[in-house]
Amino acid sequence: MQAQSRPSRRRTYALLASAAGLATAAALASALPAGAHSGKGHGHQHPGRYQDVQLLSFNDLHGNLEPPAGSSGRVTEAQADGTTKTIDAGGVEYLATHLREARKGHPYSVTAAGGDMVGASPLISGLFHDEPTIEALNKLDLDVTTVGNHEFDEGARELARLQNGGCHPTDGCYTGKKFKGADFPYLAANVLDEKTDKPILKPYWVWQKKDVKIGFIGVTLEGTPGIVSADGVKGLAFKDEVETINKYAKVLQRQGVQSIVALVHEGGFPASSSYNYDCDSPGAGSGISGPIVDIAKNVTPAVDALVTGHTHTAYVCTIDDPAGNPRMVTSAASFGRLYTDTTLTYDRRTGDIARTAVQSANHVVTRDVAKAPDMTELISKWNTLAAPIGNRAIGYISADVNNTGTESPMGDLIADAQFAYGKELDPGTDLALMNPGGVRAGLTYTAKGSEGDGVVTYAEGFTVQPFANTVNLQDFTGAQLIQVLKEQVSGVNAAAPKILQPSANLTYTLDLTKTGADRVVTDSVKLNGTAVDPAATYRVATNSFLAGGGDGFTTLGQGTGDLVGTDDLSALAQYLTANSSATTPLAPPAANRITIVQ
């Protein structure tokens, strides 16, 4: 049964600058404050000192309105006997139902998100500059979100339009009605206009019901400029996450707000891929690693919980704050497959959260519940508009082309497509390199709609490559080419390597038993079976993001003889059309270009 949506909360959030399931509940401690809730139930009413507040959260939706296909639409669940099983998950029709059911019996409930709600979206949203996703989030009654890096894919002005409404400056209005924008505030505390040195959006927001107040501070990762196109972050400065959160925590406290939640678009890597893994269990291999650990350890104790994202992983962990007290840190994977349900016990006497009573668990957005009719209607409306473009067949495959592994078949296929296009643009093109983060999904053999098994539609290709990067050609010396490969595993990429996907004619060995740049075995780097000559010049095809030095590949930003071609999706579509047919479908690449030693 569909719950009634809450009254419209339409507000205008102006830019401050012109740039404009099974789940293991984690509890911080068994001891509860006197009079607070006991056990693992949620939603108990405390007319006296304590009031339970339900915090529902999710992150990294990336415009996935329809159920994601393949592995992107599944989660792994740990079983009591030590085995695991996979569960199909995601889709806003189901997410809406789950959230509405979760809110029942919880008069004090707030819904927050950890960023990347839009950007790198499938065709149904991306084709319309993510207006459909904002409409869906409004219907989900999202209260607040932080910006993520992908909110800057089209720049600060477009982000301001998503917040405040208005038709797209180039493409206009899509439905005959003016786009209303988000009913919820986007927070961007650590994103400053370089000219004014002020946040481009609200830095914080306070949720209040009767006498209960909780402040939310939103930040994205400081390293956003390194993973977004230069045009998207032009004129913006991204500040340290911890310093920013601590600054605004003091601001909130001065305003009498003692209960504070940080929405942080940065994350970690849990020791298990199971969404219900007990992050706080003792023993070897338990816990969480990654950037969020240092952030959580240094954010002021005034902050009571951290809702995180970016790494697309699932965890409900406690990490000690600077005072040595455990604090909840959560992430709900990505693509709307999970949501986190956290109980914050508000102490009316202090105005703060009783941290020893905090409970949290991730829940699967299963597809065995009724679809929310309003979401079905929304999806149908936008699919009708997208169908003439999205349903066009662009190629045929004989099996799934997966986007998994250090070297993925999908990454290799894109590199091959860009190499082939580069050769057409300039016959002197020698190879192509593709960044793994730009490969947003694989291709599935099973038909998603009525197109038939093995058919690749434009919409499916758009889901794989939604960024509208161009294919660029540049000249590099052999020494520079080898340096590019070493930058995969050194510098800013030393701790979390970003392995470029190579075209079929480039091979080398990656020795993971070594450290830093030494992991790329220099003598093994060969092009067409011949060792790369450090003094020779090579013509390399990449996308415009890499050509600008993105993802820490500074050497790729130093190429010469630049030639800019068509967009990368067109190159992929052209390659699939030229190299496959219904009778001779394309087989997935073997992903054997990089020899991995570990």
C-alpha cells in the first residue's frame, strides 16, 4: 500500500554566489541512557526526556530510476551458515515503497542523501539533464543531500538550475512545463566560489519538528577537481572536508543546534562485500579502510553521525571520534539498491544525540514489494520521451560484456572502439587508453525490453558511457607513455590504483607484489608485440577527461598535437555497428592485455 506523501515542502534555495530485508543492526553500546529505548526496535515514543528520530539515508543514486541491470542491480547478503547469496535490488519504484513503509510509525523521520544523486546517469535521466531524477527525489520526500563530485559534471550553473528550477539553457523545456527544481536543499559547505570565497550553496541545513532539532552539514571530497572535467569545476575551490565540517559544527552550536549529522561524499572499503557484514566484529580482516576512516577520526565530536558515499560500498561501522568515543559511519552502496535506517535518540535536556543509543542497519531495496504507482508513472512519462532515441539498435553481443575486474571486458571494448575511431580520425593513431571510472556499466546479453537478446540499444550504450566526453588524440613520447602507466599505481593513485583499460595492441605486466610505480614492469610494456621506444612518438586516443589530466594522470595533460573528435558514445556505437550483426554478434574481449602478478 502506498503511503500518502507529505505536504509539499517547496522552497527556493538560492546560490550564495553567482557561480552558482536481513540486516545486522549495529549499536554503539549496549548501555542505554535512562528512559531511552531498549532492544532493537525503532520508533518508541518517549514523551519525556528522549525522542527517537529515524534517519533514512542513501547515496550514489546516479539517476538509476529503473532497476539497474546485471551486477549493478544486485547485492550480496551473508547467511548465518557462512555462505552468501545475491539479491536483485534497486529501482525507484521499489525504493519509494520501501522508504514509505519504513516511515510508518515514525512521526520523527528525516531522509538524507550522501551525494551523486545525479550524473553518470542512464539515458532516461541523463538525456534530460537529470530532471527526471530530481522529480523522483521530490516524490521520495528527500529532505536534504550533500553534493557529490558528479553534481559538478555540467558545472555550477547547471547544479544551480537543478536546485532552483528553470528550463535548460540550450535544450529548453522537455514537457511543456517549466522544471521546478529540487524541493530539498543541496549542501556544499566546502565548495567555494573562488571570487567571493563563499560556499556556492547552503553549507548546512537544520531539520526541526516541534522541539527536536538536527543540523546537517554537507561536503564533497576535496579531490573533486581531479575526477571531474575542468569545465565542470571552473572557478570553484574545494576545501578540506574535516576543517569545513568542524567549522560549521561550531556555527550550528552557536545557533543552539547540538545534534549534528555530517553528509560526506567520500567513503571507505569494508572488509566484506556483503551489505549486512558486521563491520565491528572482532578478528582479522574486519573493519573498514579508506579515506573516510581518517575523516571520521578527525571530525569534531560535536558531530553525532556520518552519512557517507562515493565508494559505492555498503557498511554500517563505528569509528572512534577524536575524544575516543564510537560514532556511527554508514554507506548504502549505490544505485538505490540499499537504504540505511538509523535511530538517533534525541536528548531533550541537552539537545544532543545520546550516542550510546544509536542504532543503524542497511536494508535491501528488494523487488518483491508493490511498485509505487507515482514512480511508475514518472518513469513511463520520461521513457516515452526517450524511446525514439534509446530503442535504436547499435550492435549485437554474444554474451554479457562485464564491467568487473582490474581489466574489464567492457573497458577493453571501449578502448578498442576509441582506437578504431582514432585511426579513422588520424591513420597515425597508435593505441587507446580508457579510464575505469568512465565505464559506468557493462552490457547484458538478456534483453532489457522488447529489443531481443543480444541486441545493444543506444540506451544501454548511454548507461555505459553517459558523460559526453570527446575522443581526443595526442602525441606522447614512449617515456611519457610508460610514465602514464606508472601513474596508474603511484602518486595520488598509489593507495587506490586506477588501471587504464588498453586497446588490444598494448600489453604489459602489472606486478602487485611490488609497491608504487614499480608495479608496472617497464620492460614488459609492448605495442604490437614490440617494446615501447622511450624516444619514439606515439599517437594516443583517450577521452577528453583523461586528455585534461584527470584521475591523477598529469602526464596525459601534457600531450601535443591535440585533435578533438566526436563524443565517446558515438565512437562506441559506430564500432559496435561496424563489427557486429544479428548473425555475427561481437564476443566479449578476453581481458588478457594486462598480465597481473599477485
